Amino acid sequence: MPVHTVKCASDLDTSVPPHFQRISISNLKLTSDCVHRSVKGEVVQKGPVVSCRQTDHLLKAVIQDKDTPSSDTSQQTSISVIFFGTLAKDFSQTVSQGDTVLLSGFTISKSPTEQTDRLHPCLLEMSSIDACVYVHSSKLFVSSGPAVVSSESRYTYVPLNELKPSRIVNVYGVVTFFKQPFPTKGTDYCSTLKITDQSNAKVSCTIFSESLEDHPKIFRIGDIIRLHRVKAQMFNGSMTLLTTLGWSTITFDGMIDSPIEPRTSSRTFHFGEDDNRAVEALRQWAASQFLANEPTVPLSSVQPRMFFDLTCQLLAKASMDTRCMLLKVWDGTKCAHPLLNVAVAPDALEGESSPSRDRENMIANVLVYDNHVEGASKLKPGMFLRLYNLHAVTQRAPEQSADCASPLCFHLHGGTSYGKGLCVLPSDSPELQPLKRMMGIHVAVAAEDEVNDATLLDVWYTPPEALCEVVNEDFYTVRTCGHALQQVSLAHVKRSTTPVVCHVRAKVKSYQPQNLYQCLKLFCPQCTTLVEVPNDEVIARVFQHALRVNQPCSEHWAVTSSVDSISMHVSCEMVLSNTHTQLLFLQGVALDEMCVISAAHSNVVPVRSDDGRMRLLDFPAPFLFSRDKRYYGCKQCSRCTFVEPEVSGVEIWDEHNVAKALGVQLMQYALLIKFELEDETGTLEALIWEDAERFFHVTAAAASACQDSQDKVQAIMDRLHPPGSSMAERPWLDLCLNAYTVEENGRTQVCYQITNTEARGNLCTPQ
DNA sequence: GTTTAGGATTGG
């Protein structure tokens, strides 16, 4: 085989005949002699095996010279290598990212991708009969029982003080400065940031991407960022990092003890125990260095002339001219200085701005200029924002006399200096909690004002006893839709022609199912089938049945290891390739054994044998166990049998690509509850379903596996409908209702669904 | 040899 593994790194150099001469990557030229020459480097990128008509198979990798100290940025130490035919397959199976390889028998050609990948102008081709790869694996194999699984990280991270020019590296860092992505003069957006780590080195990073989604989601100084495949470079005497082809990033909140949740738009990213440790260590270190994030300045602390960051909710916006947009925002606090009200025609204003809050100095008028107008125009009322480097400017309203205190207006000046910019914060950000709490208090107070306002009495009447509740109530719901709709009665909704969206205010008279575990369903996005989650008894029977007919099975594509009657199968393509070892096929176990084994593994597929062939277990058994989660396939939409899982090209296994590789249609977890709503005008049955996750602030998948999530749903239900409570004691809920017709058994029926609504406030059940 | 940018305001 033309790929040879050596045990020890030093053996690499002696693996080729002594008359072979090593050339460093930076010295390679198109005209270099390739006969009896070798090249050594670390595999920094490894692509999948691709089929191609002329040569059957090929694989592209990038290797980097780690031996030659490179202080000169003009030196190119990374080069692309193409492996052809069986060598491509052997390389794919034997070599992993991070391994060191020594290549001989290559030819040199011009790199067609030099311009796009910014790598070496040359390319190595490994196709001739003499082509040979010697590899020293960086991996440590951990063997325990039948499961040969190595769970070590596939990435190494370079401390920021050890960066060497023109090396492609992975790094972790704490953000000490950042700009929101801004358009460049080229085709991309650019994010500029500065990061540091325990080595105390400070490194500027420049991130280019055409897609805003791919830019790091940095919200504040102290956030922690992970960058993969970025290139170190000297600029103006300082080390910098620059994105290269194939770069990626994820970001984390920097606060100690906050959940370690990667912020990314990518569906497939590697994240393991090592990452948890790296984030935790950086958080601790950042706190000790006082790099940790300070809360932003609330409106109540803003002073004239200051520059500050504001976390707020958008109430309304209006375009002033092509280079200026007005945002009316609040954060639930009252400004100590009078606030300027920029008047706009009501029909030019998108969203609503309550006059009562305006009177109370709670609504800030922000004028957003120039380059920030693009981002501001995408904002919708209701969104939570962070505005960076706002300028508090005193400005006299035209009608105001000179002796009055000049009111404050806020400017987001053009340009990006000092990080000027804005971003949308996810509405479930933990850091929005204090803000939402303040807002909640004022929403309740404002509700009282509005009912007292004669002009609103004809829109809605709230019985006097409910008023006290509203003021004291610290649990409520909010609509997040931004529809500018007048609130209507349930009777009005029932009279309306479908489809229609309505805003209502109602209480929960009853709900179904009473047992909350029954509200968890499985939904097939393909055929829209909705089924109950199978209980353990049913699943255990499927496992037992498979055990009774358990026979050895062997598949040409898999390597099998057995202990007693338990067999574990791993695809040949994955068995040595560290990138893929997470997908295991387990045969001959009972359900409880499966649960024990899968508790420690991300992706375990239970299988049985059928005439010596491997088969998935029958429905309704889950096709995948992933730690404490179980995933099910749709009986109608899944292929009945799979012949061979398609494992090529998958870097990280999750329920989506496991389902795809097995030909299974993945069913989604969903929460479904039927409410009977009531107001003075009648009752109406409404489902909460498509927006249930948003309403309860949990994912259905989490609710399937985690007690905390189930408790959260229960706590919210207990606030909407306290056990043993009278109607008068239950809270009024602001709801967005969708009325639509469905056809069932030839009959059309009107259905109501609660959408765009979130439960908010204190979830402790009142005594 | 990098497409772009390479932090650093004060205004409408």
C-alpha cells in the first residue's frame, strides 16, 4: 500500500531511502526537480474522496511546513496536494487532520486556486506509481471493551503568542475589541476584532465573508471566540489573523457560569469536551484580568455628551431620508434627563410608540446614519437590539424656549470607528433578563393606564377585579409579531373570515392534554404525520424481538467487533479516520443496555441482523440514540432497508446527516397543547403548536430528554392555569391568533393557532 | 501577491 504509517515522528525522516532529499514547502518552485525528493508537512486540511471520471477518485489536502521557522510573510509554508485513485482512498482512511506526512513521488504543477485560497503558487500531484505517503498519526487510540472510540479533539489550538507568519491555525481568544460586519470596497463584509488569551498576546483579526450570517456573532467585549483555519500574518509589526478558504468561527458568552452555547449559523460544527474546557478556562482568566463584560449602560444612567452601548427593544422606526433612520427604543428604565421626541407622521412610523411611556421619559429617539441605515432597515419592531457607541446629544426641539433643559437625542454616527454599529440580540439571550423584567413591570402599569383611557374603552373592557391582577401580576405573555392590529374579542375572531390573524386578550379555561408528557409529539415534515412518542415498553419490545432473532452479520462496508452477543459495527471508511468515529452501529442489546452505552456516545444506531444482513430496528424504535436524546424516523417516508450508509464527506455526525446516510426521514419533536380560551364574549379552542417552542422557551427535543425543560413547561402551564384556581385568579394573556381552515375527511373546519407569543415573567408558582 | 481592511468619533 502506498500509504505507510510510522509509530514515531522521528521515523518519518528515515522512512524514505537515504538518497532522497527533502525540500521545504516554501522553497518549492514550478521548476523544482521532483526526482528523489520528499516534502514534509502537517495535514491542516483534508477533503473528502471525490469521484471523477478520468481518474476514478481524488482527494485534496493542504499540508503545512511546521519545521521551517518563518518570519517572512512572503514565504508560503502551506501547499495543496491532490491524491489520485486508490491513493486518495488510502489517504482518506489512514490520515487525519493534524497528522504529519512525508510525501515522495509527486509532481509539481501550477495551483489553479492560488488566487482564491491564498496558498502556495504550486500544487503537488500524487498520481504516479512511485507516489508514496508516510504518515505519523497525531492520534491516541483509546480502547475500552468492544467500543473502539477515540473522543479526543481533532483540533489543536495555538496560543496567541506562538503564532508564526503564514501558518494556518486554529485559535481561541477573548474579544477585547470588535466591529459589527461592515461592507468593504470589495465583494465581502468585513469584521474587525482584537482578541487575547492567557498568553496575554493581543492579536487583530480580519474576517471576510460575503454572507453576514457567517460572521462571528459577537455581542460584547469579553465574548469568547473560536476561529478555525485562519492565517497568521505580520502587519505593521503586529501579528494578525486573516480568514482563509474553509475558515469557520463560533462565539460564546464570556460570563462565568452562563451556559456554554455556541453561537453560529453553521449546522455542522465540531464541539466537544475540550471546547467546554477551553471556554471555561478563558472565562476564568478573562475575569481575573477584568476583561469580563460589563453590563451596558441603561437609559436611566445616560448623561449628555457620553458615548455608550445601549441594549434595548425596538418599538417603532421611520425613515427620515436615504441617509438617516429614526429608531424609537426603550429598555424599561426612565432617563434622568428629558428625552427628545422626534415627531413623524403616524403613517410613516412602523410599529407603535405608546404616549404614556413617552411621557415618562422611557422612549429614546435614536437617529441612525449612513452605513448603519442598511442594517437598521432590516429591523422589525419588537426586536431586541444592541446599539454600539451611541452618542448622547442635547438637542433643542424647535418649539422649546431657551431656558428649558435641552432634551437628549441619540445619534449613531456614520462610520465604524470605535465599533459604531448595531446588532440584533436573540430574544432568548440571558443578558436580556434584567431588561425584560423592567419592561414587564411597565407593561403591566401601562395596561392600567390604557384601560383608564376613554378612547381605548371601546376596544377592550377589562373587568375591575382583573386590573389589580394586571398590576401585581409578574407573569404575562407578549406578542412578538409586530402586526399593527387592534385587539378584538373572541366572538369577533369567530365571526371573521379565514385565513386571518387576530390579536386577542383571553384567559385559559382549560387545556389538553392534562399530562404534559403527552403533549410531546413526533412530526414528519415530509408527510406532516403527527404521532405520539412511543413509550419505553413498546420500544423495549422491538429490542427484545431483535434480540430473539439475533444472528451474526457482517457487511463489506463495516468492521465488526463482538463481545458475547453484542456486536459493534463501524464503517471501514470511518474506522481509522478520527473525524468519523462518532457513528456506531450496535447489535444485540436490550433497550436498557442501549441507554447505558449511548449515554457516553453521540451517535449510536441500534441494528439487528436479517439473514446475515444488517437492518435497522423496526418502527417505532428510535433509529438513533444520541446521549440522552432519541431520534425517530417516519414509517411512511423512510426507505425500508438501507444497504450501506453513505458516510463520505460528513465531518460531524448529527441526527440530520445520520438520518440522511441511513435513508431515514427524521421526525421532529413537537409540543402540542390545546387551550380553551375565554373572554367576556365567549370561548374558543386554540392550539399551540408551531410556535410552542417560542412560547415555552424550550425546544421540544430538549423537553423529550431533559427534566429541567419539562419542568419549565409545567411551570408556565401552572401560571396560565394554576391548579384549583378560579377564572378570576388566572392571568389575562395577550395572544396572536391565526385562524385558518383545514380539510379533514371531506369537511372543512376552522382551526385557531396561537403564534408569535411568548410567556414571560416570574415562573414561580404563587403560594 | 493577496479584493476587501489593517480600531482610534465628536455630525446630520
